[in-house]
Amino acid sequence: MAGTPRTARQDELVLDHLGLADAVARRFSARPDEREDLRQVARLGLVNAARRFDASLGNDFAVFAVPTISGEVKRHLRDCSAPMRAPRRLHERRGAVLAVRPALAQRLGRAPTADEVAVEIDCAPEEVREVEEFERIASPASLDAPVAAEEPLPLGALLGSDETGYLRIERLALLADAFRALTARQRAAIELSFFAERNQREIADALGVSQVHVSRLLAQALRRMRSALESEPQPAASSSSAASRTSRTPTPRSAGSGSAAKTSPLRSSARVSTR
């Protein structure tokens, strides 16, 4: 279905003034990575201006459209482009600074100072320096950028990560205290079961007791260790509860079993803590 005459006129205004929108975008664009985004935002502002323009008032469309396009670009810069929020006043001052810098640099034959830019736009030099500081913060270095010209290592490789070794040391210290709280015969039963990987019959022969007594020794030892661990305050970085820790505690090995000790987290931890 063909558009209305008003819609056709709006399309004509947009197509005739694309260059105007691009020119406004260039006034606010200093970084290559944001130029295309600002160009698209400026053209969106041009479309909005064409929709609101009333030719019957006798105004020139370009005069009407420039403030609308500029406002759209400023809102984008304020709300979307910078990694940190800045007041509207700072964004407006940034636009003025970016607009005069190229012409001033061409006239002086060098990069203008903050004082020279301040004189050009009639503001305090401190305001220009504030804009320069904001531009520095608003343009963070890429994590893929090299640390130095002679160093191929990317910046992202220097970022820190969580250190889990401290948590393991705390847990081993708690486990060592719980192990030392056992009786000598209970410690011997634990060592033979989880370190030497003996079954209950072999442990009974080594300790000179019955298999039933070995089973009772191991159950008592694990129960005392579990109780000691649950009574200790949890390490700050640990998110596991006492219940989950209890569910991971190994059960004593029965005669002939060969895999329980090999998969026990208690065995590997206790070996380190008792040296």
C-alpha cells in the first residue's frame, strides 16, 4: 500500500539530510570504535526530526533538525557509550571540546592545550581538564592489548583470579586437629584403612583385635572426627554445609573391599595433615 503524502515527504527529508546527520555525529566522535554507532544514532535522530517537523510553520528543516539530532547523540553518549555514568553537563562540555579541537589543532599546527581549548569555547580550563580525564576513563584499554611494545603478553593475562589453595590449607588444618583428637588405636585403624588400604580382617590382625572391634573403632573415629569438624567455624570461602561435608565422609572398609579408600576425600587430606 502506497504511503501518504506526509510519509513520502518525511522520507524525502531524511534522504536529503543524511549528510547533515553524519556531520553532527562527527562533531561528537573522537574514538574510531564509536563513530559508526554515533552515525546510526544521529540518523535515528534525523528520522525523529522529520516526523515532528511541521513545514506550515515556515521553519527551515535543517535548523529544526540539528538540535534534535544533537540531543539524540548526547543521550546515547550519556546513557550507552561510556562504561561509567557521567552528568549531562560533562557530556555537553565534551561535545563542545570535541567540536573545536580539530580546527584549533589545524590552526596552531599542534595539539591544543586545555587552556587554549577553554579560551576557544569560553569556559574554565578546569572544565576542559575534567573532560580530558573523563575521556581517558571512558576509553579503557582492550584486554587483548599488549602490556608493552616489547612484551607480547596481553593485558588480560595479568588479571588476578581466586586462590583456592588457602581454603584447602584451612580444611587440612581442621582435619589435622580432628585426627589428633583420636585415641592412638583409632588413629592406627584410620591409617591402616585409608592410608595402607587394608581391609578389616588385615587391620584386625595388625591390631590384635576382632573384625567387629575394628568396625567399631573406625565408626567411633569417623564419628569423633565428624563432630570435631562440624564444631569448627567454616572457612570464609567455603559454601559447603556441615550436611554436605558429612555426606562425603567415607565409611569404614569391610573385609575384601578395595575401592572405598581410593575414592575417599578424607584419605588424601588426612595424609597431608599428619605428616
